[in-house]
Amino acid sequence: MARRAGVNPATASRALNPALPGRISAPTERRVREAARALGYRPDPVARSLRTRRSGFVGVVVPDLTNPVIPPIVRGIEGVLWTAGIACLLADTDNDPEREALLVDELLARRCEGLIVSTATRTSETVNALAGSEVPTVLVTRDVDTRSLPLVAGDDAAGVDAAIAHLAGLGHRRIAHVTGPRNLSTTITRLRAFEGAVQRLGLNAFGLVVHGDAFTAGAGRRAAAQLLSRDDRFTAILAGNDLIALGCLEALAASGLRCPEDVSLVGHNDTPMVASLRPPLTTVAIPQRRIGVQAASMLVRRLDGEESPNNERLLLPTELIVRGSTAPPRVTAPN
Amino acid sequence: MARRAGVNPATASRALNPALPGRISAPTERRVREAARALGYRPDPVARSLRTRRSGFVGVVVPDLTNPVIPPIVRGIEGVLWTAGIACLLADTDNDPEREALLVDELLARRCEGLIVSTATRTSETVNALAGSEVPTVLVTRDVDTRSLPLVAGDDAAGVDAAIAHLAGLGHRRIAHVTGPRNLSTTITRLRAFEGAVQRLGLNAFGLVVHGDAFTAGAGRRAAAQLLSRDDRFTAILAGNDLIALGCLEALAASGLRCPEDVSLVGHNDTPMVASLRPPLTTVAIPQRRIGVQAASMLVRRLDGEESPNNERLLLPTELIVRGSTAPPRVTAPN
DNA sequence: TTGAAAGCGCTAACAA
DNA sequence: TTGTTAGCGCTTTCAA
């Protein structure tokens, strides 16, 4: 290879890898580099991996690439990692714990150096097992109950606080919450924040929390319909995310209720196009790309040997985007 | 390793790889497999790669994961490939030809066995170069002008045909087309189909084609505004994609025109949430996931050595989804 | 500062 | 049917 062009066997290796032990004389290094360029030489990453036991890539495990929150995060991750000379092996679990186990196993077998995981559920055994393993892992967006791994996410609690404060400021006293699926940490975080804010503001949400069984419009529609069928009155809904909010909107319309005149509505995530719904959706925006960037950076630091506690948590600021779906309540509760 | 547990050195390899030459006796195979299981043995993929010159992964190059057409395609790809024991290295070019060149180079250096590419532009030199390379490549959704590589995509032309036929059937005679960026094959395919359909139906679209400079709502808004500022009258718009359609909707509203009463509107792709716009958008749905599945399957066949011409093209059926944004024109053109 | 030699874990060829 | 030997392309001791 390049050696033939130069003169030496594996001195070339040292010449091309300045980080390696053993100083190289300037002229030698120049000769090697020239030869390498002339022959279009690229070191074989596979052979290098075999020797160094480092693969040069990390696994990125996502619950569902089709969930609009995920792609910007992956882009953030991917950009940082390529810059660091690391490639991303992508694995989509389809929100299925079994598939998650399978894919993580496969990823580890392929010797990925690290993992960035948005887990399928908050009780994932697969993810918990990672906490004890050798391979550095960072969670994004979705946490596990054990909190046994570092996490980068949006500060959903602050976003929910802002949302409830906004609604309360408009005069709402009876605010309902249609959550996402209970097996996700994001659902729990938002629910706890909702409960906290309600209590802090002296509101009362008894009978006004209902759980959606998925982050979909259909689940939102069903849950909201259930809410509307009860006797409890409310003038606003905090939805677990934007798709659930969309479902709520549909359920309200189906009940002949108008948004925001009869019921105000707040979503979560600021998904594409929610600004173009009728009414435009008030929602909590999370810095998706930055979450990805920070998660990847955190992983890179760990790969570089920086010691950090596994309970490291980075919550990036969220922002309440006020649009047309929230307004003061009418004097008498309508439903 | 497993050898110590069994008895033999590399017979184990044959035992675990039924495809390899050299028959193995049933008892031996059983012994080996038991030992492997007992010791939790997993063959090292890196060492195997070094020996076999196969890396076990392919590169997936996408223009922008944030473009809602892409994720379902990637999911389709990813599912098929994992099933085939192949991992996906993800690379997002951000629609930038330079970055595309960089990433493909990096991917090739890492010895991926094949590539699935949705290119940044229809004139991509990077992609054209792939046509002459050793590594099997399949294009998805976006073609290059040279047509030098196999392609799997939706049958956009048929979708556009159906859309124009639908509009003409409603009575529209003057139909405008707000295209996407001209450096994408999808734009050209849809434009050609538009022109063909217009001509075939004896319509006239002189002065009614305007180019958006990106697949964004902003580009659609600007292009539609430009269209509206002209003297040419029209009663319907075919948009290059749904985001452009959204921009058109905004431009119409800004001009005091109603959709569909004053101007009908058709999008492309059936992006999430367009059914919830006001009015719900009539659009051409493309089988995104199936496109991914078929592209991956095609690549796997090629990796397995099946010889196929590089001009293989698989166009999967599209479907016009009629919603509320299209209606018969009023008797007199309004704008 | 450089060269020589060994070996990462596996599989391909050849021999038994 | 199985064992032996060699070697994929690199990096890493160890010696010079």
C-alpha cells in the first residue's frame, strides 16, 4: 500500500495518526502523506477497528421516526457525530420493547462505541441494563423511571407551567388534561407538572385528567370524547402533545363546541403545521435540534473518557407559543 | 472462545454458518451451538468483516430527515435491512451537494456494502459517480437526469394526471402550477406530467406555471403571490407539494380569495395533518413506506448478486385523495 | 525516530 | 467431515 510508495512498513501508521505514541520526523511524515495522497490511500476502518476495538460508530435508537418530534433530534445528533468522525447506526424500535431489546443487542454485537436512545417505555429493561454496561449511553427526550442514565430533554415541566399559567391568566379555572400513554416518561413529567401547577394556582382538576392510549389524533379524540361525556365542566384542555390536541379539536367540533370560544386548547411540541390549523394551536415548543446536538455532544465527551455521573440531566428551555386556540373563557362554562 | 468449549478451532465457524462450504455432522453442530450458547458467544462482526470484506451495513443518504416525506421511507428501508441482517448508516445531506459528496465519501470509506440514496439534486455528480462504482446503489424518490441508477419512487406522473383530470372534471379550464425547486427530479416529473395532462385535456396553462425555490410554505406563498399579481386568471392550483400548497393557501387568504370557492387547490404527498387544514387538502398520496421497502429489497437482491440493469425503475402507484380544497369553479373566474 | 514481528477474531483454502 | 495453516489491514509492543 502506501508503504510501498514510501519506504517503511507501519511507520506510515504513526505518520498518519499523530495521536499515536512515537514521534515522527517531519520529512518522513511528509513523504508518507504524499504517498498516501498519490495512491488515494484511505486506511481501512474495519482493520483498524479489529485492532483498536473501536468501531467508529454509535447506535441511535428511536421509538418512531414517523413521530415528528424525532427527526429534528436525529438531525442534531447526526450532524455532531459526523463532525466528530463518528457514524450513526439508526434503529427504529416502533415503540416496541421487544424490538428495542433486539435492536440494542444487535447494535452492541456490532461493537458500537456508544448509544443514544429514545426508549420505547419508561420501564424498559433493555435500557436499564445499559446503565450497567460498558458502552456509554445517553437518553434523549424519554427517560426511564430508574433515572439510571444521563438524559437530555426539553424542560417540559416548565413548558406546562407556562401553559397553565397562561390559561389561568386568561381566567380559566377548570382545566382538563388529556395525557399521552402512561408508559412514557414524557407523559408523566407533563402530568406531574400539570398537577403541580394546578395546585400551586389554587385550581381544581378533579375528574379532569384522562389518559390517551397513544400519541395520536385518534387517541386524543377518544379521550376527549370521554371527557366531554362526563358531568365535569371545564373551559380549557392541556393536551399531552399536538396530535392529541388535534384529536381534542376534532372531538370538540363533533360536540358542537368551538375552540377557543367554548374551550381553549394547548398542545405540546410545536409540530409542523399546527400553526396552520384552524384555530392555530397554542403549544409548548421544545428545542428538538438542540436536544439532539447536546445529547450527541454529551456522548462524545463520554467517549473521550470524561467521567460524568449517570444521573447527569440536561433540560433545555421550552417556550410557550401562544396562538389562536387559547382565549378567555366565557362567563359560564359551556359544557 | 467457543472452540475451547467444543473441541475444534474453526470448524465452529462452519457449524454456525450453514451457508459456508463444508458439511458439518449433526452432533458436531449441536455441540458447537450448545457451547456457543453456554458461553454467550457472538461472532465478532468486525473480524468477520475484515476477512469477508463485507461490512454488514449499507449507507442511507437522505436530503433532509425533517422533510415529512422522508421518515416513512427510512422506516421502510430500515425494517427490511435489519431483517436481512444489515444495519443502516444514516447520513443527512441537508440538501447540500457538497455535504452529499462528503458523506458518500465517508460512507464508502467505511466500506458500506451498498447505498440507498435520495439525492440532493438531479444533477448530482456524486450520485452519477456511484453509477460507475462497485458498490450497489438504489435511488429513492429522487432521480438523477442521467438515469444511470435504479430508482424506486411513487408514480407522481400518474398522481398529477389524476389530479388534473379531477380538476378538469370539476370544470376547471385554467389551472396553475406552483412547482418545487427546479433542481429536483420530482419537480420536473410533476411539471412534465402537468404539461402533458393540460395538453391532453385541451386546456391552456400559458403564464400559469411559476417556480417555488424550495419545498416550503414560504416559497409557496411567494410563488403564489407572484402568480396572483399577474393578469392571468385561473381557478385552480396544482402545488408542487403540500408545504407549497400551504403557502398557496396563505397567499390566497392574503388576497381575500377563498379556497375552494374561488380557487381550488391540490397538494402532493399527503403529509401528516393536511387533512386537518381548513379546508382539508386534496392531495396526491404516495406510498412512502412501500417505496422504502421496495428500495431496500431491490438493494438486498443486488447485494445477493442478482444482476439487474442500472436503468431498472419501480414506480409505485399513487392515489389522489379528494378532500375539501377542490370544488367546481364559479362561473366567472374570480381573480 | 524507525523497523520487525506479532496479533486483533474470523473464514478460505488445502490437506487429512 | 474435520483440522491446519494462512492471512484480511491495521496498530502495537519491543528492539534497534
